[in-house]
Amino acid sequence: MNEIKKRVEELTKILNDANYNYYVLDNPTITDQEYDKYLRELMNIEKMYPQYAQTNSPTNRVGGEVIDKFKKVVHEKPMLSLSNVFSEEEIKEFDVKIKSDGYNPSYVCEYKIDGLSVALIYEKGKLIKGVTRGDGVTGEDITHNVKTIKSIPLILNKPIDIEVRGEIFMNKKTLYKLNEKRKQLGLPLLQNVRNAAAGSVRQLDSKETAKRELDNFIYNLPEADKFNIKTHLEALQFMKDLGFKVNSESKLAKNIDEVIEYVRKTTIKREKLAYEIDGIVIKVNDLNLQEKLGYTAKYPKWATAYKFPAQEVLTKLKDIIFTVGRTGRITPNAVLEPVIVMGSTISRATLHNEEYVKSKGLMIGDIVSIRKAGDVIPEVVEAKTSRRTGQEIPFKMIEKCPMCHEKIIKISGQADYYCINPSCPKRNIESIIHFVSRDAMNIEGMGDEIVEELYNLGFVKNIIDIYALKNKKEQIMEFDGYGEKSLNKIIDNIEKSKENSLERLLFGLGIKEIGTKTAKLLASYFKNIDNLMQANIDDLKDIKDVGQVTAGSVVSYFKDNISLINELKNIGINMDYKGKNAGSNDLVTGKKFVITGTISGIGRKEIKEKLESYNAKFSESVSKNTDIVIVGENPGSKYQEAQRLNIPIWNEEKLKEVLNNLQ
């Protein structure tokens, strides 16, 4: 038996070393034939003697684990996205902004890999979890699929607890090979490497993921200070030494001129790379300086992503059609001969409004150039007038709604036309879709297609009908695709939505000029819908950030929709604000706080919630704009920075005294 165990250990080492040399170092040490032979031998032994299989066995890469669904995982530290810059001038502005605070940084330049962000968590050197970025706060557990990626180590070179972050991607050749197979099988082709990678890691069966031959690069160590690491470049080397695959093209730039030189060189060699990149990530190298610079609500201030100029391709503008939005806005849209732009097939693009089309001089039948704005949204750049044949048809704005055929109007001072028919089917469908959406009433299960189908079947003609679906369950189940289990879930979610706080309802009603932020502002200010409905334009204008147009829109809406609000009340929809109402305190209200160190007996979340209920604001870094720094035990460099800038400091005693006095 000892001989068997010894052979398992020997084969495991041979195969893991081969994987590391091939997938991480790009330096194969054995042939594919030898690898397959050793792997088959190991699989056979493990099948007969499973007790000898090791945690880091390369047979884990083959896949085989099947899950029912993806579990949600909250990131310990949010996985923030990066701000974008699109020109050399904007790169220089990024540098100037940092230098304006008195700093003179060096930068690390890295390829922005076109794939899927992932967080990898290890305990005592063993991989225990792989999580997608998700919305930055909550991701999905994809551990079963991460294990199939041969460039991701199952066991590190040191038995440490660590989280690293990186990008899972698919090489260009891999995509080509997969599409050749799919073509032979009559399956739809994978459009681009980004979508292919994202779809691959979301397979419930890890065997399917294993077939996709995914790769990865690791580029971020969220808690570098735990390992006494001072710079981002040191962090990259540290992760490489642990066994992670780190992109060798990452370079240190001593100043912004070297950053721009790196960008220019990469732009030239981009097409020759084995994988897709859509830009260059520029990071401040000094980790202490990163902490000082801090974050905005969405992005780190110490990093940005330069996006390559959008790739433009030519195609034919076959037609211009018109769509109707939830507010009745009429939008012209380009119908294009399908064309691939940056890996995606594009056949439609918005043309925004009549003035936009005329400013571009577009005619139906034109050869036009198309690009993806910000590498995401299809955009018509211009008409190639030199290619015209005389057969092109001039653009003409429609006069009637394409859905209900009622006359459309142009609102004074605006570029858009609107259908004002309250019974227009398309307006109604879009308004229902908006009402049930995530930021509004958040009724899960009622996606766009379900809403449109229920509308066309006659079950949901307006938002009131949504709450009557529970009485029509038997009729709905007569139609294909509506099982009792899924329908019950939708109905449960509809009932649950009745308890939402007022701001969700206000946003869901689709009042012009009212986004999520303004909806919450109005809800917290007026407390309930009756108070809001009684407000006049002057009352509304007294609120900070509410202007004349918004105030007029709110007053007009409630004047025309009293009966709708009463119906919603009768259904049992909550009409009160359930959030925390801001109090006022001279020591707290409007002040900007930073917390450093551990406060005994009270968590940071509790401190923030209490102070934020008095309109306090929080930041992750100390700057000249900080009003107060709260200091607990074992404070970090933020404490020294506060002293340097002469910013008032609250110790635990002062903090608890203030908290106790807040009502």
C-alpha cells in the first residue's frame, strides 16, 4: 500500500509541475502524450484507492462536480470597477489630479484583460473558494469551475491565508477551436472571448467548463499590508512566488510620460497578443499612497483604465425604425446589415432623436461606420457620403406613434417627440417593465419577455393588473411555459413588493425627471405619499437638488393620477418611507468622517449607520477635505495623516459621548 501511496504522490507532483510549467511559465517540460499517460494512470489509481487521492490532485482539473445553482457570496472588500480615460490628454489629467495633492507617484501599467473578474480565497495555502465580481459587493460562488482552470493553483507554495483577484479569460485560439467544433455540430457560435469566458464559468457542470480551456492572470492583492508589502510591483512578485500566473507585461513607469509610451507600444502590438485586451490599467505603485488617495463612491482614485479607441467598421444602413419608451418618447433606431464589431454582431443602434439623425446627415441606404462607444454600446459614427449611389432615401421624422398611430408631439425646449396617448400599448408595456424592475418594485421573475407576454395575453394591461395575477393563476397556467411552481414564486414576489419603502414606488411610477436618487430624496423629505401629493411647486423647489422642471413634473403627475394612487392604496401598497430619517446635530451633520483602528464594543457599520442618519459622510482616506478622524486601537497611517493635516480627532470616549447624545 505504501508503494501505491508513493506512486500517487509521484504522479501528482509530475503532473502539477507540468501544468505549472506549461500554463504559468509557458515552458512545457513533457509532451502531451506523456501528460495524458500519467493522468490516466493517476485517475485509475485514485478510482481504486480514493483514500490516497491528494487535495491538489490534477484530476480535480477534469471537472465532474455538478451544482443546482450558484450561491451568492458577499465580498469582504468590495471589488470596485475602475474609472475610464480615452485619450493621452485624459491620462495626463489623471496624473495632474494626483499631483495637485502634493504627490509625485510612479505607476504600474498592466494589460486590461478582456474576461471575467474573479476573487480566489485560500486557507492555509489551499483553494477554498472562487467568486465572481458580480455587482462589486456580492458575487457568485464558482469554485467548482475555478478548479478546472490549470493556471490557477489548488495549493500555494506557502500555507497562508490569502485572497487574490484577477481575470479569467479565453485565448483567441481556444475560441477559434471551440467555434470550429460548434460549427460542425450546428451549434450557435460564441461571439467573443469575453462572453465565452463568462458563459464558461457559469456552467453548472464543471466538466463543461473544463472543456473550455480557460486561463487567468492574477493582478490584485487586497490585503497586501498583511504581508508587509509596500508597493503594487512587490505584490505582483509576491503572488508570482506563491505560484500564481502574473502577466509578465506589467511594467513600472517612473512618470506619466513613460505611461504614455507604454500605451503607445501596447496599442501597436495589441492585435498580435494571444488574448484580447481592451485597454491599459494604470495604478499608483506605492500602496501607502493608494490608501491616502482613497476612493470615490464607485472608483479608486489611485487607478484608472485607458480604453483603446473604438474599432470602427463599415456596414449598410438598411432602414430607420422607431420605438416607444415608457414615457412615450419616440426613438429612431438604425437597422444595419449585421456586422461584427469588437467580437459582437451588431444589427441595431440607437439614433437618439431627430436632431441627432439630421446632424449626422444619415440617409437610408448609406454606407455608415459603426463603433462601440466605450467598447460597449453600438454607435453610428458617420455616413460615407462618397459611397452614395443616388438610391438613398432621405430621413423623415414620423408624425404618428408607430404602435397606436396617434399623433406625436414635440415638447417645447426638448429634442424628443412623445406619444401622449395613455392607452398606447408599447408605452404601457415599457411602463410595466420599469415598475417591476430591480431599482423600482423589484419583482423577481417578471422579466421583460414575461411582462410583454402577459400583456399580449391580456393578463397585465397596467400596473394595477400585476397585483391581480394571483386571481388569474389557473387561466395563466393553461399557457405553455407557466408552471405552478414558477408562477407561485412570481406571485409571492408580487405580494412581497407591497411592503417596499415609498422611494421604490415613486421611482417605479415612472414620473418624468425622477430617478432613484430623487425618489429617495422626496420619500425621506415628505415621509408619505399624501404629503408629497399635497406639495406645490414652491414646496418642492425648497428641497435641495429639486429644480423647477422636476417640481413641475411631480405636481403634474399627481394631479393627473390621483385615481391610480388610490387604487394602489386599496391594493395594500405601502405609501410610507421606511428608511432612516436624517436628524440634525452640529457636531455631525454635513461632516466628512474617516475611521481608523478598532473601536471596542461597537462595529464600524453601526457607527456609520448612526452618523449617516444625521447626514454625515464617510471616506476611506484622509485628505484636506476630511472634517473628523475617529481613532480606535491600533490605528493605521490615517492617524498620522490626520495629525499632519491638523484634522480634529475623536477617540473612543469622544465618539461614544457623541453617539449617546444623538436621539
